[in-house]
Amino acid sequence: GFAKRQASSKDMADQTNQEYAVQVNEMNKATELKLCGALGRNKKHGAHMRAFWASTISFFMAFVGWFALSPVAIEVCSSIEVCENQLFPPVANPKRVAYLKFKAIASGKKYCQYGKVGDDSKPENCKDVPTDTWVQNCNSVPQTACTQNATLSDGKVCPEKCRKYNFAVLPKCVCSPGTHCGDTILTSGIASVGITIAVRVMLGTLLERFGPVNVQAGLLLFGSIWMFAATGISAEWNFILIRMMIGCAGATFVTNQFWCSL
């Protein structure tokens, strides 16, 4: 125990006498990684680990903002009313391909619960309610609610077994690939990644000219402005624009690597 305390005291003394809080080579670059306890006694002494933590934390902050809209993209599309079932109400447009192909993941129920007419990839319609099922369960159902070959209401007047089109399984926002909603999300994602690639290419010159601290601060400030602007998304065009602008924050990866290599 005494030997360990003596060794620890010696290490602390060595660190106090060092010019930097970590071991460095002849180019003053750190040759060791001390995640804790190496922030230094002054600005110069702890420069290496402060740079490491500043670049790492700012990088993760930027990425949280960059991906913030992805998990709520469908909610955004619902709020700006570009979902398939908002543009094309199911009762009036029961044969939309997005509906015909829909299957609820949680329950396993299908919109076309008795099967599809045509190929699964390009269905044309849902199959009618089987005659046996209709006779057993649906003879007393008002014909204004549903018939054997049509579902005329999305209410509970028509029992589930009597529905050719099972409107009840559709979520509040149908946003599958190929729909206007799906294309909006896809375009916004492409724009977000595309602008990140462009900015990463341009950062080389900016980092050499202004240094990683200024560039990183600028990227975070620019990104935060557009993240705040995301609260005002009201149409698909500004959803795509705002997500693209936030994508600039994804370029902090380059700044992070440049900063840590100094």
C-alpha cells in the first residue's frame, strides 16, 4: 500500500513538472489517452485532452441534431398533410396501391384481408368477401355501410369480417415507398446527405484558414439556427430545405478528425 501511494505521488509530481498533462512526442502531439484527470492546470497544460473532449462532445451534439428529424419524419408529414390517406381518403379511393399492399406489422392484419386481385407487387383490387363468410356474418348489415364487393364506410356499422377493404388497419399516416409522402421523406434524406458531402469537401480549405475551433463553432451555430427553424415546418418544400440545411452539421465529422490530429 505504501509503495502504491509512493508511486502515485511520484506520477503526480511528474505530471506537475510536465509541460503538458499527457505525454507528447517531439511534435507536441499526445502519445497517450487520459480520458479523466488530464484537463490541466492551465490553458496550455491541458490543451490535448480539452481539445479531445471539445471536439468529441460537439461532434455528438451535431449528429443528434442532424438525425433529430428522421425518427419523427412521418409525424411531420402528417402535420403538413402529405400522407397518402390525407391526400386520397381511403373510402373515396379504396384501390390506391399503397392501401392494397398495406399490412399492419403489430397485428398482422391486411387491408385486403381476403387477398388481392393481381400480382402482390402491383395489385389491382382486393378480393370480395367470400360468400360463406357474408352469409354467416353479414346479412343483417345495412347496404349503405358495406356490401359483398364494396366497403362504403369506415365506421363500426360494418363488422370487420364483412369488409372487403379493411380501413381500420390503416395508420393515421400511410407513407410507404412510392407515395407522395414517401417521396418527400426520401428527397429530404438525399438532400441532407448530399449537402453534408459537399460541405465536407469544402471544409479542408476552411479548416486550414480558420482553424477547427472556429469552424466547429460556425457549423454548430448554423445547424442550430435551422434546428430551431424546424419548429415552423408547414409544407413539404420547407421540410426538405430545413433538413438539407441541418445536414451541414454532419460535416462536423471532418472538423472532429482534424482537431484531434493536431
